[in-house]
Amino acid sequence: MSVSILKGRVAIVTGASRGLGEGIARAFTGEGAVVAMFSRDAQRLQEHSAALKEMGQEAVAFPVDVADVAQVNRAVEQVVSEFGRVDILVNNAAVAPSMLFVEMPDDVRDGVIDVNIKGVWNCTRAVMPHMLKQRYGKVINISSVTGPMVSGKGMTAYAASKGAVSGFTRTLALEVAEYGINVNAICPGSFDTPMFRSVAGKRGWSSDDEYVKHVGKEIPLGRLGTIEEMGDLAVFLASDKSKYITGAEIVIDGGNIIQEHKG
């Protein structure tokens, strides 16, 4: 009989109502963790947590806007009060509007910064004192290949925000290593998520299914990634099997970034 490698651990996953966050939350509960799911989408969050509970897994919904530091602080204190600790934080919540730099209004830019950078900052700062006290913790920042490594037209704000997440990850990893806390980033390529599909129309495709197939054909493994595959990698980084890895940026993209020519 296999042992659930996250049994007894308490995790917070932001942006957990859909997409990569949903896959990570599901993978964590499947490995025995208690998962506090943060998201602005309260209805979808409740549906997801209820589905996990029906499968005998432990998940609790917390409607939270990660850009609101007061909401974040309250929710983290509730998690600690109810479960006694926080062992794992996955900073997954993000927005990715596709818009050319010269056309992007300041409020759209600021919305990206508020969620993708300040959200990571707010959640990590709220959780870190508890991890320092227990001298144990796993922080996993969901970055991207877009920004730290490659980019594309219309992704200026998103790429800038993910570049900031990379610098944040490396520096924090240095600061908290002596406390037994690992801080790493996952850099996904193209995954089949609602966020990915949402840009199909803006890029001239009438069908998001056709857009997914088209992009998938250009990837060496021949398809987009799945949220289950993202969950598998997050479980590894959240577990003690990765205890000697910190400050790393791990690419998961089906080999796409290594190509000199695409398509």
C-alpha cells in the first residue's frame, strides 16, 4: 500500500478555483494534505471544495483576493487557527491580459501587478512567520516561461510580473534557507486551462479547441500540458523528496523552450 507523501501537511493554494490551481489542489488532497483554497471566485471555489470532500479529501474554501493584504492576513490566520500550521504555500493566482504595450491602460497594468506580484508578496509575507517559527516550509511560486525566459507580443505586463516572481523566488530562498524552508518556482509553458483558452479569440481564432490543437502541434511532445501534470510536479516540490532543492526555476513545457525553430 502506497503512503500519501503529503499526509499531515497543511497547504494553501491560491487561484485554486480553476486551471493550474485546481489541478494542484486536487493533487495535494490526493496525497493526503489538507488544502486551504484561496480564490476570488467564491462560487466555483465552493463547488470545487465540495467535489473534493465527496471523494473523502480535505479541502476548505476561502474567498480571498490575494491583492487585498487585509483579506490575505485574515484568511491565513483562519487557516492557522483551524489547522494549527501552514506547511506549504503555492502562489498560483495570476491574470494574463493579452494587449500590446502601447494600447494597455494603466489600470490593466496595475491589475496585473496587484495580483501577479503583490499577491505573491502578500501571501508569502502572511505565511512566512509561521514557517520560520516551525523551521519548516515549502513555498512554490507559479511563474512562467513567459518573462523569465521567453516572451510574446501582447504579454509585456504579464512577462514583467513573472520576471519579478523569479527574482523574488531566488532572493527569498537565500533568506530563509537556514530555517529549513524551500522556495522554488515552477515555470509552465502552454497548458490547457481556461486562461490559455481565453486568448484564442484575441489571437484570431474562432475556436479555442482549434487554437489548443494548433499550439499543441508545435510542441515537441505534441500537445499542451494538463493540470494533472502540473499537480504532479507541485506535489514533488511540496514533499520532502525535494528537500535539497531551493531557489530553482523548474520548466515544465513539453520541451517547447529548447526548440530553435517552432512550427
